[in-house]
Amino acid sequence: MLKKIISSLFLIFTVMTLSACGDKTDDPGQAAVAFVEAIAEGNGDKVISLIHLGDMEGDPRAEQFNSKFKMIVEETGKQIKKQGGLSKVEVISIEYSEDKNSAIVTLKTVLKDGVEKNQAQEMINVDGKWKVAIK
């Protein structure tokens, strides 16, 4: 399961690259943007605060996962900065589930070198705050 999570995160990191963090998690689009910005900044603590680990929540191995995950985020942030950093990110669309407790947010990221990527991010509402769903 950890390998699957890490593989998914690498995909997210390479596709979504941004530069600054926000604490806005009342909206799935804002939370998705904050997540990607935290990755680009290399801010592992912020990224961890913006994800929902699903079945792994409360697992004793979660702390070990968090430590490794933070290292991955820091390295990814360094790589993004080497590529010139983020120019902008924008929310293209938000598709809510019927119960409004989950959503798919499509983001467009533009790097300073002109590379553009669109990526869909699955979000989940946990106690009134939107988080990135990691399964």
C-alpha cells in the first residue's frame, strides 16, 4: 500500500507544481491549489496537513509514512525550483459527488519555463475541511 501511495504522489508531484501555500480548505479548489503549492515549495508539513490517508489514518505506521513523505516533498520542491518554479495555477473545474462530501478538482499548472499541465485531483471533505484523498 505504501508503494502505491508513493507512486501516486510522484505522479501528482510531477504534474502539479506550484509555489506558495494557503490555509484555505473550505473549498475543494482552494485546498487542491494549496496542496500543489506546498509541494512546489517543498513544505512537507503543509502537504501532510492537506492529505487524508483513508485507511492509514490512525495507523502506527502513519508516522513513518509522514517522515518519508516529507522527504519526498522536500526533494520535489527542490526539483521544481531548479526548473524555474511555478508561474501560475488555476482551477479549471470542480465536480462534486451527489452527497457533496467528495469532489474532483481539475487544475491547470503553468511552470515559468512555459510547460502547462492539467491534472484531476480527488478531494474529500473531512470534518468541514477539504483534503486530498490518498487511497
